[in-house]
Amino acid sequence: MAILGLQGIRGGVGTTSITAALAWSLQLLGESVLVIDACPDNLLRLSFNVDFDHNGGWARALLDGQDWRDAGLRYTSQLDVLPFGRLTTSEWENSQRLPDVLNALTSILQALQTQQQYQWVLIDLPHGYSPLARQFIEQCDHTLTIIKPDTNCHVRLHQQVLPVGTHILINDLRVGSQLQDDLWQVWLQSQRRMLPIYIHRDEAMAECMASKQPLGEYRADALAAEEVLTLANWCLLHCAQTRADSGEPARSPQ
């Protein structure tokens, strides 16, 4: 089982939509996938046709003294979703309650490793240096840092510590933007972990969440959906190489 964390260098770069889209693409390639929402905003569920009023999730279950497994939702035969769950106002304001709950994260992922039910666990990570983000990142085998080609992300790339060994993925690349092209050329020279794959600006990416579907399910013919499918194949290749380096048997990409 491979654990992949996706984290935006800041909020608003499309991490949640990409996580949902990548999960869909991996299951299209025959992989079994569990996608976990690690963000207290609890937005990932909206990409998988979950009602807005649904309050359940793994963190909500732990706070209520319930079994986190009961919070899982089946989306396809190859794809399950584990929402974060909705916090109350007092829980948001008194976040010191959360660390005791978050100590269970390690045991959750260890249980998933033992069960070997899934080939991939994708984690939608909150941006920044929160204890939640750090604890999840420590359990990830691989991480992707999502950025947009804008000045905000450019500054953060030079003053923000990224997860060790992370790969950087550009989202929302606009053809014809001189500023974006200039930043992209600078990053190609200065960022050694930049992926050769990037996701173009695509209205389908915004529309799919409004339709409560992952991108590839909503518009399989969209340019961004094809690029995320390429990303899924890259993940399979990268994971296969990592396993080969460690002496584990590798699976071939589709």
C-alpha cells in the first residue's frame, strides 16, 4: 500500500479537487483507493456526491468516541472515501481538544497497512505547519506539493519549508499568460523537484465540484482530466521504482 499526501503550498491552489481527480484516475487504472480528508474544512466529501448536511467523518467519530471505520463511504467498487467530519464552533475555537484525537492518526494508518485492503491511500492535507498536517506527512510514503504559477506561490517556494522529498505539481497553468510563463521558466531552472506534468486551467475543474463529482467522472474528455490521468500513471511508475529500489515487487502502470 502506498500512502500519498497532497498539500497545497497555500490555500486555494486546487489541492482538494486534484486529490479527488487523482483518486478517480487511479481507480480507472484498476487500483483500489481510499481517499482521506485531513482538512478540518471538510470539503473533500463534496466531490463524491455526499450531502452537504452529512456531518460524519473520521475525526468527528473519534471526538464522539465512535469507531472511525464507520465513517467510511463507498463511492465505487475500487474507491472509498473517508471524510474529516464537521466540527462544532467550540471545537474550532478550542483546538487543544484535537491533539488527543489526532494521536489516533498513526494507529489508523497502521491498521490500513495491516489490512492491505487498498493499494493507494490519498490524503488531502491542510496547508501550513499545523500538528495535523505534520503528523499525516510523517506517515506518507510520498507527497505532492500543489502550486499555482503566481507571485504568491513563487514567494512561498523561497521562504516556506516543503516536505522532504516532495514533488511539486503546477495547477491552473494558463496558456498566453506572460507572467505565468516567466515564473514557469524560472521554476524549471530553480526547483529540482518540479514534476514534468502540469495541469492547465480548465473550467471543468471548477464545474466538477459543483456537480459533486471527481473531474474524470464529470468530464473525462477535459484537458485537465487527461493530465490528471497522466499524473496517475506517473504515480504508478514512481511507486514501482520506489518498490524496486527497496526490493519489493513492482506493479506495472496501465
